[in-house]
Amino acid sequence: MGRGKVELKRIENKINRQVTFAKRRKGLLKKAYELSVLCDAEVALIVFSTRGKLSEFSSGPSMAKTLERYQRCTYGELGASQSAEDEQSRYQDYLKLKTKVEALQRTQRHLLGEDLVHLGMKELQQLENQLDMSLKKIRSTKEEMLLEANTGLRRKLEESTAGFQRSWNSNHQAAQLEGFPGHLQFDNTLQIGYSTPAVTNDEVNVATSSEQSRRGFIPGWML
């Protein structure tokens, strides 16, 4: 009668689990040793129990040497594969950038009026619209710069004019003050006018006689 198939699952009984672990670990270490001797292979075995106890076997000079060899083989192949992937990615980026540069160079030649033979009506219309928009932006920028320059010149002219006016007023007032006598300077009570001279009685009689003679009257001394 043959042996039945054993179902692999966790042993719930703690004692049975510990006994099975000890037996299987011993057999596993023995198999590793036999493999290294029979096949001249470098074998390293590391086992941790549930309590964290370490059991190990290495057919090489030391476990550290075997692990170092393992890292060189594993990460070396991984680095080589990553390098190939990176190189392929960089090549794809190079192709994309090359396509963009060629498109920009072609657009530049079109804007300069070159290589227009192969363009269709729609492409020529788009190129014309693009040039019109560029010219509008250039004119707008030019007008803004001229306006700013004119504003700056006008401001400077106004400042210069105001400074000249203040200087002229100051010099004019100083010259006027120097032309008047000292006792008339800063005298705001002076009044300029004239008065009627007084007339005497003799002058009135002479004037009356002259007026009567002119009108035809005879003086009293002639009667």
C-alpha cells in the first residue's frame, strides 16, 4: 500500500510544529551540504525560526562572500536591464526633440519667405494670419514705447520750464527791489494820484471878465 499525499498547511499544535521544524531544518542543511559536495556548487542557506534563531550554511569561504556574489549577479543584471531601458528612453527623447527642432526650423524658413512652394492654400493662409498677428503685436509694442518716451520728454520739459520760470521770477523781483529807494521798498501804503490846485478870488474875477468880453458885454470902466 502506497503512502498518501501529505497536505501542506501550518501545524496548529505548537509542540508538533517545533519538532517538525527541527527535523526538517536538519534534513535541509544536510541536503545543502550534499548538493555542494556532489555537484561542486556554492550553496548558502539561511533559516530563521519563529523565535528569531538563525541557522545558516555556506559552502563558500564565508556567508558574506556568497551574499556579495549574489548581489553582484542580481543587481548587475538589474542594472544592465535598467541601463538598456534608460538608453532606449533617451533615444526616444532624442527623436522627439529632433522632430521639434526640425519643425521649428521649417517654420522659421517659412516666416522668412523660404520653401513656400510645397505649402498649400490653407497653410499659406495660416502663415499670413500668423504674420499679421506678429505685425500687430510689434506695432502695439512700438506705440507703447513711443508713448512712454514722449511722456518722459514732456515731463522733463515741464520740469525744466517750471524751474526756469521760478528762477526768472526770483531774479525779476530782485531787480525790481534794487531799482526803488530804500524807504519805498516793501511799502504797500503808498497811493499814486493828484489834487486840484486852489483858485484865488482875483483869478475868478479875471476869468469872469474874460468870459463876459467874449460874449459881448461891455466892461464897467468903458461906460
